Amino acid sequence: MAETINRQWLLAARPEGMLNEGNFKESSSPIPEPGEGEFLGKTLFVGVEPAMRGHMLETSAYAQTMNIGDVIRATGVSQVLKSNHPDYAVGDLVQHSCGFQDYSVSNGAGAVKVPAGVSPEAVLSVFGGTGYTAYYGMVEVGEVKEGDTVLVSGAAGAVGNIAGQVAKIKGASKVVGLAGSAEKCDWLVNEIGFDAAINYKDADVAKQVQEAFPDGMNVFFDNVGGDVLDIALNNLALNARVVICGGISRYNKDHKVPGPENYFNLVYKRARMEGFIIIDNLHRADEFAGAMTPWIEDGRLKYQVDVIEGFENLPNGLIRLFTGENKGKQLIHVGEPE
Amino acid sequence: MAETINRQWLLAARPEGMLNEGNFKESSSPIPEPGEGEFLGKTLFVGVEPAMRGHMLETSAYAQTMNIGDVIRATGVSQVLKSNHPDYAVGDLVQHSCGFQDYSVSNGAGAVKVPAGVSPEAVLSVFGGTGYTAYYGMVEVGEVKEGDTVLVSGAAGAVGNIAGQVAKIKGASKVVGLAGSAEKCDWLVNEIGFDAAINYKDADVAKQVQEAFPDGMNVFFDNVGGDVLDIALNNLALNARVVICGGISRYNKDHKVPGPENYFNLVYKRARMEGFIIIDNLHRADEFAGAMTPWIEDGRLKYQVDVIEGFENLPNGLIRLFTGENKGKQLIHVGEPE
């Protein structure tokens, strides 16, 4: 550990409209010393997710708000370099809230050791909050069952591609993804096992969705909101479940964004629309991992990470979620283990 | 039965914008003769409901569409005057789809005999579709339980006032109604047993709702939609249930009506919004009646009908639902039993 400097990205300005580099400020401080009951971690990988923009606002909807000048809060995998904590030994890999910085001190709250034989990339994608969000949302909120027809928006995103795969594994008869490029659509169908994919930038998305679901869809798993939600609501089967996981089309808007003008189809179709946040269910992490591990081991559930390199790219890693560049879970590779 | 003429109101023009007298045309025909397996009924009372406007459109969302020139479809109570049907005797009172006319012939499909000791007014309000809608929506969709806080919109309407009373009987700690006049609000609180009522025509409805539910509401039972739905969505408790029963603020609009711009609070509050139509559950009528009858007998559940007089007022009875004039179930008294 030759380094003595801890590089950090701080919250410089709260987001207004599209997130941009001006929201972040580079800084540095000495590498901190862990106190009693704490450990020092070196950041290896950071994972980013759309909800982080919300946590940068003055009033976060459900998480503690960051102050201007705080290190950007983020989950990642660190290697323990020093430990005064009985549960963590030097060399352990730990998933925790490391933030946008090279080094962090933790008292272990919210930290989970990376199991032997599991890569940091897997922990930050299919295991951990991302995978559990997909599983819980599709299985418990969406109540997907054999023979269901399923549409997933943001299907090439971190959660979306797993949600669609989980639906297939659970016996859905047809899983269709909405994604933002022909290349992503191709990937969903030819590598991830979706039955079909629709490029939401096409002119005739509504028509394509209708043709894909002539009898309506049983489950819509929404990561996007906006027009896509309206289109789905117009194509529900009776007793459909609309799972509201995200609304990335809304997050960079400062003005009010119109809601689904046809929400009343929930009545005509006796359907429900339900939101959830996985943090309510993280005590069930072992259960989720237990369900998904065999699928990963036998190759039915694939996971995809989109890794960019370097501490200097941490803000860009977050920004590119909103420009739709990532395919699978966006990670930033910050450091090598010692 | 001295009459030979059957007066009828026909669909003259499909509704565009606000329903008005031009949508209806008065006509007459000879009183029909019941065939084999049919009975002839004389219309005593007709009940109207907001969904009827939708059935007058070219494409009804869930019912068979009426054609121009058809008798306006409506449910009412008739007295059997002639019968070739083994289950119905002359003199029986029957709830069925009688339509906007003095006399109708029925083969008994969808018909239910009015039980002895129950008035036509009760059958067309608290018993029958209206009461069952309130009960099923509040108990099974809203899952109201002891200690819940509950907001009902359109609370002075046929379904709303019963839904609020059911919530109270089920142990809700606070039931608040939204209604369109000070007089209706007074009625809800002082006669029907709501804990509070808010006049939705006040300038500060959002503030009043927020003050009434400082910790958010557990159940919102919506008959109205529009701004009221947005206000409720801004004041949900965690795991709230939003029951979409109706959306009367939308029904007379030809342009697209904005949806709830803050539907995403369903995520932040891990809440759900669900629609239903009671026709899916009418096979459970005996169960619903069984639950509600003791409440009516012991005076805990009151029912209110708003009766206007005369065949000539059938269209007006329907129109006044949309001008908010009715208090409780709107009935039109068409004829006397013979």
C-alpha cells in the first residue's frame, strides 16, 4: 500500500435536468485509518444504478440525502487492507457502500463478504441488489407463471435482462424486450434468450408491441416509464400485473412528466400496477441467491456486465446509464487487489 | 294493464364530451308479448351509473356496445306482469336489465328476484352491483384492515358512501371523504359516519388531504381520477393500496386526459394501484349480501338513494351523475306496481 492519497468524487451540484460532469467535483484526502470495529477497504469495482441520481437531489424519495461536498454514495466491491473488525480479515473481498473513491472505511454496516468462487462482477450484477431486484420484481410482484406473456422495458439494462431471463426460466411462453438499439435487441434474442426484442427508437413501437401481444400481456416489467408505459397499458391481458421497477425516462426531467394517460385500463383489464424497492427485502438475500445460483451454474441465467476503466470515469459511468449506452450492469473498474 | 304503449328512450347519438339530452331520443312501441321461457316486466325503478356513458360509445371497454336506435341499457326493478318462465310468477319483483323503457321482455338471463322484505331501492343501491362494488373494492382489492386510514373520492356517490362505511365497519381508524359540496360533506360526517370530509371544490384540497393524513393514507378508493388521484398518490403511506373503482372526471372528455403524473410514488411507497369490475364477481353476490345484511339490519350501514320522478327524467337521471348532483345512488322512479 504505497499510496497515501485517496482520490474522491464529491457532489458538486445537485442534478437539474440531465446529469452531467458539472454535478461532480474531483478531490482528494489522505487515506483514512480504520478505528476500533472498522476496516479499510480498497475499491476494486463500483456499480452504478439510475436511482443514484435521486439520492443526489435535495430530498431523496427513500434514502438519506447527500450534502454538497459529500463523496458520491455508491455500492462496490473492496478488498480489505486493514481491519479492526472481527468479521473482516485483510484480503477479504467485501461488497459495501464504498462510494466514488479509492479507499473507504466501514464499520461493516450493510457490508456482505464476497463468497469464495464468486467474482466481484457477479456480486455487483446478478447477485446483490440488481439481481434480487429482477427476481423479486418478476416473481413476487409480477407473479410470473407458466404460460405468461411478458414485456420488459429497459431490457438490455442491468435489471431488465435478468428479469426477462427469470421469466423464461419460470415458464413464460413469450418474453419480449424493449431496448434502444438494434445491437442490443440482437443481443437479447441471440444471447440472452428473449423470444423477441423491439427497438423503442423505432417509429412504430406501439404497433410492434400490439403485434407481439395479440391477446395482451400478462406481465409488464417497467424500467422506463413514459410512452412505453402507456403503450404497455394499452396492451394488457385480463388480470395483468404491471411491475414498476424504474422510470429512467423520467429521472432527468425537472418539469412534471405526464403520467400514464390510460392508467384506467387497469380497471377495464382488472389489472394492477405495483411498485417496490428491493431494500425492503434484502434480508431475504440468501433466499434469492439460493434460487438463482443453480440457474447460473447450469447456464440458464446469464449475466452481463459493462465495465469501463478507471477512477476518472466514475461520473461517466453513472451518466451513461441515462444516455442508454450500457448493456447489462454498468461497473467501473477502479483498482486492482494488492 | 290498461296501457298498450311502451315508452322508450333510444340511443340517438354517441356521447362526445359532456353527455346531454341530444344523446337520447324518445320513442314508443307496442308493449311486447313474452315468448316461451320469457316474462314481461313493468319497470318500477331504474338505477343509473357512470359506466353507462361508456356503454353508449362505439367501442365499450368491457360490455356489449349499443347500436344507434337501441333502447338505452340500464338495470332496474320490474314487476312481472305476464310470465311464460317457470321461475317467475306474476307479481314478482325482479332486478334485471330493463332498459330505459316502461315495459321489457326477459328470458331471465342476469335477472335476480327481489327478496321478500327488501325494497327496490335497497336492491338497486346497497344490494346489487353498487353495494357489492363498494364491498369488494374496499375489502378485497383495498384489503382494508383495522387501524387503516382511508380516503374515498366521490364519497357522496352511490359506491363511495358505502365504501367508506364498509371501511369504518372493518375497523379503519380514519375515513375521510371527498365530495362536491358543503352539504354533501356535512351529510357524510353527520349522517353516514365518515370521520371527516373535504369539499373537492375548495382551493386547498391538496393541503387539506395532507393535513388529514399526516402519515399518509393506507387505502385510497378512487371514483374520480384526475387531480384527486394525483393528490392521493402524493399522500400514500408505505404499502398503500389505491383502488381504482371509477374515474368520473375522465368520462366526459374526448381529448386525452393526463394520467397521474406522480404514479411513480407507487415505487417510493411500495404501493399498488388496482382496478376491478364487479361483473367478474357477481357469482359471489350471496356472499356479499350475507356480509352486508347484518350491518344494514343493525343500522351500522346506511344506504341512501336519490330518486327523481318519471320516465321523462331517465336521461336527466343519468346526466346528473356527471354534474355531481346526486347524493347516494341515483334512481329514477318510472312506474307503480299494478
